[in-house]
Amino acid sequence: MNILVLGAGAFGTSLAQSFAKGGTDVTLWGRDANAMAAQRASRLSNRLVDVRLDDRITLTSELPETLPDVVLLAVPLQTLRSVLAGLAIVNGKTLVACCKGIELTTGLGPVAIIQQSCPDSAAAILTGPSFAQDIVIGLPTALTLACADDDVGQNLQHRLSAPNLRIYRTTDVVGAELGGALKNVIAIACGAAIGAGLGESARAALMTRGFAEMKRMAHKLGADRATLSGLSGFGDLSLTCSSAQSRNYQLGLSLGRGETFDPTVTVEGAATARATQQRAAALDLDMPITDAVVGLLDQKLNLREAIDLLMARPPREE
């Protein structure tokens, strides 16, 4: 078996390492030819700490002439469409999104972007609570594989399982996508609360009420509420809102502390928050935590104003 991973960032590299350790030959593609050549020579990742890349991994900036039938897309969500447009050769392969978010320009998730860009491909998403550094060193990780075609999903579940990766399967693509996307918005809010010194009780409240926002939007868009209670929703929310390994949480910490965040670091939750706010308005959905996060990101609210906005809402039943 062979798998192609497009995207040699931390997450794509960690998946490639896990598959290789499990006995699968992996081609890991990155667009930066110099960076890929350096990693090929050193067998060291430039994104992960103290990791020697397995010999089963072929590192390249050029696609092989013959592609494997399964291609993982580990590129930032906001660049997914352009990557697929530039690599039309992957159309017709089974494509698995390994990114989370909502496209700012269209309001679509990764599977819908794949379906639009590569109409001859079967599309799926691999998501759930996972940090690249944990995966790459072999720590146990459970993920959700969502595919509308359950036959394709079962095949992928078998193909993508590895000694440290346990894959659960669902046909609820919308629920899995939204869980992975919306939890990043709530993680920014939680980071801001901790950064501002508001305490663990405030974080717990934001996680709980943020989860309610996630479920409201998912239900409105036809997802199964149970999906949001699984790995791709509640599981990922729990991890991302409570660990400094999360870039979304780190962005929130910076907002709460009044610090400047490194603009070169990709934080999917920022664009997703804006896209979610737009989608919620179109659906007539009340999502106050999302609104507060967008206000902070766009500097239309300071932290005190965001807190007052949330705390002054009318009393209601939970």
C-alpha cells in the first residue's frame, strides 16, 4: 500500500510518520523545494521536535507520475481550493481532508470544497482531538473518519489505521466538519479568558456555552447532534480549549494579554470565526461567543466590552 500526503506541515508529517511506522509507504509532498530537499538529506522534520523521519517516507516537492489511490490533504483550509486547482492530477483519487475550518469566501467546509474542485473524487474528512507532536512520537490518538459513502469510509478506516491511530467512522460529514471547525472559535475565546486572568470557571462556562453554539449551528445545517458529542466535536473542543499546544488557544491568550500574535502562524479559527458569524446571520442563529471572538479579532471590542456583552445577556433557561 502507498499513501500520498499533500502538505508537509506538522500535522501532515505526523500522519506520514504514523503510517510509515505501521508499514505503509508514504509520499510526503511539500511545495517548498528547498525545505523538502533539506529534510530529505537530514531525515529531520523542520516542524516537529526531535523526530527522525521513517525511511518509508519519500519527501518531495514534485508529485510522482503514478499517484496512489488515497491522497490526504493536510494543507490549511483557506488554501485548500487553490492547492487542488494547481494539482488537478489528483482528481479521481479518494481525497481525505485533514484540515479544519470554514472557507471564508464561500462558507463551505473541506469536503464540499473537494467535491467542487475534484468532482470525480470520493471525498472524506479525518478529524478529531489530535496534536501533531503527540501523533508523531507514537502516542495513542483516536480520530473520526467522516464519509457520506460508507463503503468508501470502511475502506479508508482500514487503510488509515495505524498502531497509534484508532479510527472511528461516520457518514455525518456535516457534523464532523462543523465540530472540527467551530471548536477553534471557542478555543480562541477560552484562551482570551485565561490570558486575561478570568479563571478556570470562566473557561468552563465558555466551553459549555460554546458547545451549545456548536450544536445549534450543526442542527440547523442538518447534522446529527450525537456527532457533536463525539471525538470530532466535544473531544476536539476539550483538547483545543485546554492546551497551549493549540494555536487557536495561543491566539486567544495573546488577545487576553494584549500581546501581538505572530502573523506568520496559521490559525484556522480566526477565518472560521468570521465565516461562522456570516453563516449564523444568514441562518438567523444566535451565537454570542462567536460574535465576541470576531469583535476581539477585528478590534471592534476590547476584552472588557466582550465580557460585558456576554454577561449582560438576558436570563434564560439552559
